[in-house]
Amino acid sequence: MKKKSHIALKPAFTLAEILIALAIVGVVAALVIPQIMTSINEMSWAKAKDNFYAKIDETTRQMNVNSDLPSGTNITTATFVDNLQRYMKISKRCSSTNLTDCFVSTFKNSGGTDVTTSGLTDGTYLGHSTWTQPTMGLSLADGTNAIVSYNPSCAYLDWVSNEGSIYSSSTTGQSFIPGNTTSCVAIVYDINGNQKPNVVGKDIGELNAVLGGDDCVQVGSMCVSKADIAFNAIDTTTDKTYDSSICGTGVSENIYCADNRWAGAKKACADLGWRLPNINELKLLWQASNKNAGIKSVLNMTSYYYSSTDSTNVPRYAYYSFFPYTISGAAAPKNSSMYLARCVK
């Protein structure tokens, strides 16, 4: 008589369980992947805008050295572009009456309002009331599109002969840094051509330009809020979210922790989705505000401002700048009531 064979059955997932697992994976992917892509895009845009700003800065410095930054009553933006073309590869030029041939027809400013490109016909529409020269549209070889305005009456110092110095006016109290050749140019630029999202602060940047309706002013790769932010002090002896560096066991340190206005400024910016600028960014902002009348009038920064950089030697202090007089002051107590805050993003 033959024996019956017994086949051992191993436990396995049912079809229903597999489908449920796949569905869960799909839901998670649908939630996470867009956020990852958004972060990647934002980092890419920020890097591209930094590169564009650096390229314009270096190019105008070279133009200055070679006497190719023109000035005079008969100079136009087109004259500037003629010289610029010797230093940068420009694949297309568009007059102020045909800007949409070089730039997307509409885009959103930093406040979410639509801007019509065809209306940006001269420098007054880029935030400079005295820049009446017609603008020009440019398509660069690297894929960047731009609207450019040039101020032939712009005063800047020679970087070569005055490098490293800071000059102050005893009559106006204003200081400026030589070599800021980009201050003579206002540019709205799109680092990925006509591709979306076409929004200022994302793929579109403003160099020395201030568009109507903006909730912030573009300075380099930063967008700076137009008004000071209100903030309250934080007791960082208990809440160390925004400053964990100064609260130790020493009583002398803890008096600064109990009334930490610097930490409160950082929190106020973070609550709005912005941030407090570091000391290097605050220096750049100081320079732009003092050299560019359009940016200065819109920002109207005339006081002491905290940076997000605290002192490594004296942790209860943070660095600041004094607008419009001192580009970089000494570090100040974090509990001082005389320092204001301006947020960036």
C-alpha cells in the first residue's frame, strides 16, 4: 500500500494583503514625493539665482575695469547691453515694446499679484523713479531670461583703486562700499526661461528691482520684508527652541535668558515662514540699501537691526548692523530693547 505524501504549506501573503500594502505605499508616495520635488526645485532655484547674481557682479566689475560701464546723457540701456554682450553670451535681445519675445508674458510678484511684462517699459516700473530709459529684454545662452534697466547717471567707485575701503559722508551720514557696480543695473530675471512656476522668490529673481505689489524686496538671492517685524522676548531658561547657547548655571548669564529679545525676533520671523538674516546677509542688505535709492526708500531701515549670528566669544550677545551708518557693529546684548528685526526668505 502506497503512503500518502504530505506537502508542508508555508504561510504567505494573500492577494488582498498585497493590494492593501501597495495602496499604502502609493498613498505615502503621493504625499511625500511632491514635497521632496518642491524642496529640490527650491534648492535648485536658489543656487541658480546665486550664480546669476555672482555672474552679474563679476561681469560689471570687469566692465568697470575696462571702462565699459557707460555714463552720459546719450547713454541708453541698449548701450549698456552692447557692452555687456562682450562679456556674456546673449542669444536674443528685445526692445521695450517687445519684451514678451524674451520674457514670459505674465508672472506673479512676491505678493501673489499678476505682473504684465509688457508694462515694464522703463526703469520706473522696476522701482526707480528717475530711471526713465527704456528697458530691454534678454535671453541668455544659459537659458536665463531677463528684463534690464540701466542708469547712466549711477555713481559708483572704482573697485581697483579703492578696493577694501568704506567711505562715509559727514553731511548725509551715509556710507557705501566701493566696487558695487551692480547698483547701476536693475534686473528682473527668470532662471528657467518660460517654464513655470514664474513667481518672484521662486524661479524669478529681482536684482536691484522692486515691483509694485511685492511683499518683499529682492536683494541678491534674499527677499526682504518691507517692514520691521513685531516681536516679544522669550524666556530661554525654559524655552530653548530659538537659543540654547547662553543659558547655563551661571546667574550672570541667566539674566539675559529670562528676557531674550533676540530669540523672540528669530521666533517671530519663523512663525511667518521667514527667518532672521545672518550677519553676512545683513551686510549685503546694508550695502544695497545705501547704494540703491529705490531699495532704500522701500525698505526704510533707519535703526539697529539684529542678525541671526550670535557671538561665539560672548554667547549672550548677537551681531547687528546700524542702518544707514555702520555696516557691521559689535555684538549687542540679546535682551536689549533698542534692536529691531527685519525678516528675509
